[in-house]
Amino acid sequence: MPQHVPSPLRAPLPWASQQQSSAHPPHPRRIVFLAHRDLGNEAAGGSELLVDRLADGLTRLGHQVTLLCGGPAAYRDYRVVSAGGSYGHYLRARSAFARQVGDCDLLVEVCNGMPYFAPLWHRGPTLCLVNHVHTDLWPMRFGGVLAPAARLGRRLEHWALTGARQRGLMVAVSPSTAQALRGIGVERERIRVVHNGVEEPGPLGDRSSEPLFVAVGRLVEYKRIDLLLRLWERVRPVTGGRLVIVGDGPERASLERLAGPGVEFVGHVSEAEKHRLLCAAWLLLHPSAVEGWGLVVTEAATRETPTVGFDVPGLRDSVVDGETGLLAAGESSFAAAWCTLALSGHRRELMGKAARDRAARYRWDRTVRQFLAVASEAVRWDGRRDA
């Protein structure tokens, strides 16, 4: 049953005062985000955090924002409407929009694999927000006897981003995502890049005196924590120390069975605890097969913690190889980079400071301003195409 979740007052975000100084916009808009999950969902990740920060920032600027999503919905300062179950809401999105929203100035479809095909049923301006194209992730999620489902998902996603969406602008969260969109046939002139932001960092905590390595993310196949655990068996005899895995997900039980000595799974943690761990860590380890951007990389950077990851889409945007961290081409080079930085405190310190300086360019207020500019362009673009 679709429902509206009311929004009580909550403490302003660290950057809210800067936004509120702009007062209300001369032309406030009704903006609807259509997304898979709300940030309160236990499976929420970087995409949900981005949508929340955009919706909250736009609300504070005076716009009327609604999030239409699947599954449970939490309290927000903007309107939240649940269209039903985690997957059933894809079928109910159109009717839920008609009953619970009715109309808007801009519909933002967040396309994370499964599409809503909003341009086929919404006549007004639309904007598509893409974290990453799932081309190579479908077979990882649906392998073996489920391979036909992977092929169908891939075709649906590509058609939704190209054939069903032959007009309107798209927002990519990184140059890698923009390149992937161009690779499946989206015209360059329709793609805009809006990067993720981070909160203003608080005081730095103490760095661990003993080797401490941290990985943060949802425990699903494409994050490749299983690979990290195998590499740890090669790295641990060289570096010693602990490997802490932050996050939860469907792969946790099998990963815990793979884990050797020195590995700790801590599950979901508070934001304060996450940042305490990122401050204490010697390195952030990010073995993911693909990312849209890799938000935790920038979060670690604000804590002067460099990253070791693979040279894959998204991470090659958020990590400057050799400057704010190291990117590996394969498993052996990942292990070598891990050992090299673990054994060189001076190099880690230099990379950590460079990462902090670069992260200062990415704040949520800047992200909201960039997105609002694209949203305004999307409304004008739709009118120009109709002319």
C-alpha cells in the first residue's frame, strides 16, 4: 500500500547554513525522485545517500521535493512515498505517482540496473540519474542457471537508457559512468557529470599504532570482499595487523567462513564509528569490480587515509593513482600495492594529505548546486525539444 511518511524537524546538515543563506529560489520547483530505496532501507548504499543529500539540499533551498521509492521509508524533511515492495514497486511506480504525486515540474529517475521506463508514461520533463551502467555486473549477480535473467536484465537496462530514453538529459556521477553511457549509445551532448560530495570533516581521530586496514561497503558479489580475504592471506605475513570489514549484506555468512586470522566483521556501524575507523586505518581497501564513484574513497580521504583499489570504472575517478592512493591492474599488483604502502609510513602520510586536499573539492553543497543547474537545464531542454 503506497504511503506518505511525514517529516519531523531534524538537525541541519553541516553545510545547511550556507545553503539557507540563498533564501528561497525565485522559481521553486516540484521535483520528484523515483528510486529503488530510501536511505532508511537496511540495504541502502551510496546511491541512496546521494539521493538523500540532493533531496534534502533542494528542500533547504525552497524546492518541493518528493521521493517515490520501494520498500520501507524513513522520516525525512522532504516528502517520502513508498510505492510498495522492494521489487513490486517497479510495476506500481506509475500508478503510485498518479495517486500520490499527481504532477511535478521534473521527474528524476534513478536508474540503478532495473529501469522504471518513466519517459514512456510521464509526459513532463524527466532527468535520468545514473550511478553506473551494470553491463558487467548482471552475470555476477545472476550466474549459472540464472544466466538468462542476466541477459534479460542487461538488455532491459540498455534499452531503457537508449531506446526508451531518446530525449532528455542524463546525470552521471563520474567520467567513467559518462563514458559507459556513451559506450551503449547515449549522445555525448545529453550527458552531464555531477560528482558525489562528502560532509565537512570533523577533527581527525588517532591513527592506529598497529597496522589496521579497513574495507567499507555492502557485502555483495561485485564488491569482491572474497578476493580481499584471499589476498589478506598473502599480505598478513608481511604486514601483520588487522583487517576490518565494515558493512553487511547477503554474502556475509559465506565471507565469514572464508576469513582467516586477523579479520573482523563489524557489520553496520554508526557514522561516528565509521569515521573513527577511517581515521585509525592505515589504508582503505576497495576491491570492487566497478563503482559509480566510490563515495567511501572520498570519505576516507577527508580522514587523510589513502586507498588501494583496482583500476576500474569509478575508482579511477575517485583515486588519483600514485597521488591519493594506488590502483592495481590485477590481484598480484593489488597485494604488492597493499604491502608497499603498509611498509612505508612516509608515503602513506604524503598520500593521505594529498587525498585530504583533493577531497576538499567535493562537498555536498557543491553537488546540490551542480545538480540544480542540470535540473533547470533539463526543464528547458524538454521545452526546446517540444518546440
